[in-house]
Amino acid sequence: MNIAEGCGRNSDKDFAHFLDIALGSAHELEYCGLLGADLGFIKKENIDPLNSRVNEVKAKLINLIKAIRKQGSPL
């Protein structure tokens, strides 16, 4: 939802800000899974596929943020 909200903004700087927020949310999701496993609410083997996908999303977000910031920087 942060990505969608950022798309509606008027500048690349604003969009990158919302991508940063989305990245933070991905970190939170990863932590919640680990915490749930540590507390015994979720089986460890169920967390590994989730973390794998979350890490893919985080890598894509980081690359997108870098590309947008590079595009906006003066040459």
C-alpha cells in the first residue's frame, strides 16, 4: 500500500520516501515471522519460505530506490 500511495505523489523524491517506508514494513514482516517462530506460534519450517520471499521483495525495493535516487541526482 505504501508503494501505491507513493506512486500518486508528485516527485521521485516523495516516491522514494514511500518506498523506504515499504522497505521498513518488509523488515517488520520478517521480524514478526521470526518472533512468531521464537514464541512457538509458527513452525520454523513455515518461516523459511516466507523469509525467502520477503528478502526477494526487499532486494527489489532496494534496487528500485537506488534507481530512482540515481535518476534524480544531478550529473
